[in-house]
Amino acid sequence: MESVVNFFQYFWDIRETVTAMAGRHAWMSLFGVLLGTFTAVPMGIFVSRNKRVSGYAIDLAGMLYTIPSLAVLGFFLPFLGLGWMPTIAALVIYSWLPILRNTVTGIVGVDASIKEAARGMGATSFQMLVRVELPLAMPVIMAAIRTVTVLTVGITTMGALVGAGGMGDLIFQGISMMDNNLILAGTIPVATMALLFDQLLGLLERRLKVSAGIT
């Protein structure tokens, strides 16, 4: 009990440092997810329309996904230097596979009879995509985005190794000093942040389902 009290006292003493690091960690995570989403979804749409390249595109994204995050950061260092840029680049790469795969799965999985009915009503390919396929595929796509967001919040801690800052600074400092208080001070906000983002995306997903008429 005393150790818990000591930790909370320690956490309170460094609250300003934690708040600043958490803010930087949050924007890097969200920026990485947004860039990954805005690049992977169009790729998924393209791949769903070109079945010949679908397998190759997903396999390539899968190969990138298997590369250790530290190796990805190291690869980008000569091109992007130290700081947040190589971290964001790594986060984008790690977001591609789940979002790309779920985008393709969601669009391809739309019932053929629904597509045929839309065509019968004179819908163009673009109208079909925007008004039929994407709304119906959105739950599948959002599931990937939620998963990617939670993973990204954790992976962002590795950015501390290339000078990006964030909660990883506290965690790695705690490891080097064998200080559990520092490790917990970095870990607890990261876990809380991941859960919070997941819940917020869950609310967004439910709103999108309502607006698309999906129950």
C-alpha cells in the first residue's frame, strides 16, 4: 500500500512533464493513424477494383508489417533524420496492412444484389462507391482503424529511441535506471490513451452506422 501511495505522489510531482509528453505522444499517434488511413483506404479501393494486384498489394503490406519497428526506424534515419518524422513514417507503414486488408474485404463483401439494385437505379461507379460500398464496408474498415490506433499508441513509444519524445522517454529512462515508478509513469498514460482513443472511435463507428442505416 505504501508503494502505491509513493507512486501516486511521484506521479503528481512530475505531472507537468507527463502531461507535455502525453500531448506529444497523442499527436504523433493520431497523425500516424490519420496518414495511414488516408493512404491505405484509397489503396484498398484501388485494389478492390483490380483483383490482379490485390494479392500482391496485401502481401507487400504484410511483408512491411513483419519488419521490426526498430529496424523500420533505423531505415528512415538516413532520409528523415532524428525526431518525429521517422516515427510517423513507421506508424504509417504499420497501419497499412490492417486498413488495406479490411477495406478490400469490406468493399468486396458487399452483397451483389445490393450492387445490382444500385446499378439498376442508374448509379455510376463513383456513386456506387460513395453511397453503397463504402457505407456498408465502413464497420469493417473502422474495426481495422480501431485496432491500428491501439497498436500505434504502443508503437509510438519506440520513437523515443530516435529523439521523437513522447511517453517512451519516461519508459526507457525508467528501464535504464531500473526505476519502476518511471516505467509506470510512462506506461499507465499510454494504456489509458489507447483505451480512450478506442472508445472514441467506437462512438464514431456507431454514429457512422446510424447515418448509413446499418443496425
